[in-house]
Amino acid sequence: MFKIGIIGIGNMGQAILEGLIKRSGLNSSDIIIYDLNKEKIKDIVEKYEVAAASDVGYLVNLSEIIFIAVKPKDFEDSVKPALNYFNENKTVISVMAGVPIYKIKSVIGSSKIIRTMPNTPALIGEGVIGVSFDFEEESKKREITKLLSSLGEVIEVKEELMDSITGLSGSGPAYVFTFIDALAMAGVKIGFSYQGALKIATQTVLGTAKLLKETAEHPAVLRDKVTSPAGTTIYGLHKLEEKGFKDAIISAVEEATNRSKQLSK
């Protein structure tokens, strides 16, 4: 019997696997994986020393907690061979964007289901993982939250907010990467090499985020501490406001959320 089974070993499936092995306290021997790509499975088994299932039914039958990390369009075909093995003793954690709990339940039946939305920093254990539970059992919620915390910060949300967390944290890294790239390009314009400017920009964003998290102060309070009367920062902030910086970010999150809602349908 395995503690964890993972169906689908793409980027997120591998991030989950690595996070569990490195930071959850589980051993490689507690985990079994399955993917249609046999070459990928071979590489993963060699790298992490986990077990590989010959078929998805075998994995579900022998696993207590099952992660489903396949593309949403492949969900039903992926689990079809294992439908006889899902039951009330199984806990299923979905990382499929846009697939609601009711649809998962309609396919696999009576298992306990958790819907999640991780983001890419989960690859290094610094992600945001939005979770929605379809059950009220507190001990099981605590167990799953502890497990997922190996990937980053776990935030429980109502399922109707899953599209919103997709727009905010799921797509959020892309907005931050774009901002960092823009800072670096600005550095090039004022005389730095791109690599030098990128190093400065990356550390500026990283340090600023850590300062915000550790002080727990409102962003506006910390911003005001950087902004001297008639100084350089207020001139820069004025230009950002003139160009609609905040409006662009708010609109991006809103647009991504709306698109997630469309895909969910």
C-alpha cells in the first residue's frame, strides 16, 4: 500500500512529487506514479526512486491519497480504467484547472475530493496553493493541508473563488516575471547590461516581497517609507500612475479570472 499516488507527471506532477519527497517527510517508497509517457516514467523512477504503476487502476487500488495532475481534457480517459477502485476510503486531490468538484465526483464517485490551484513557484516550495474541500472532516483537512504545505502557502477558499485564485495567484507569476523583465529593460536603458539589471531587479522584487511578508505592514505604509517629499521615488510613482500601472494589473487579474470561468464551462 502506498500513501501517495500521482496520475500525470508533467511539470506540476513533478513539482508535487519533488515537494513531497524533499519537504513533507514522506519517503520515496511511500509514492507511486503513473503517466502514459513511459520514457518520462523511467527517468522519474531513476531520479526519485519511486515506484511506477503498470496501469492507473493498480495505482488507485494501492494508494490512499491520489493526485490527479493530468490535462483537464484528458481527465475522464485517464481515470476510466480505475473507476472500480475509487471509493469512500480514497482521497483525491485534483490540480486540474477549471474542473469543478461536482464533475470530478460525477466521474469517480464517492471519494473525498479536494480541488487545488497551485502556481509555478510550487516547483521550489514557494507556491500559493488554493484549496477547496468537498467534506468537513477536520482531521483529514489538516492532514491534506500539511501535505500540500510542502509546496508552499496553502489558502483554503470557497470553490466559487477558484477561478479568482487562478486569475490572481495562478497567473500571477507571469505578471511578476513581466514586471521584473520591464525593470531589467529599464536598467539597460539607463546603462546596465541586461544580466546585471536582471540581477538587481530580481533581488529588488524578492527583498521587497520578503519585507512585506515579515513586517505584515500595509503595502502603502512601506511604499510611503521609500517615498521622500520631492524625491526620486515620487516622480517614478507619478509616471506609473500616469501610465495606468495599477489599472493594468487589476484589469489583468480580472481578465484572467473571467477566462478561467469561461474555461470552467
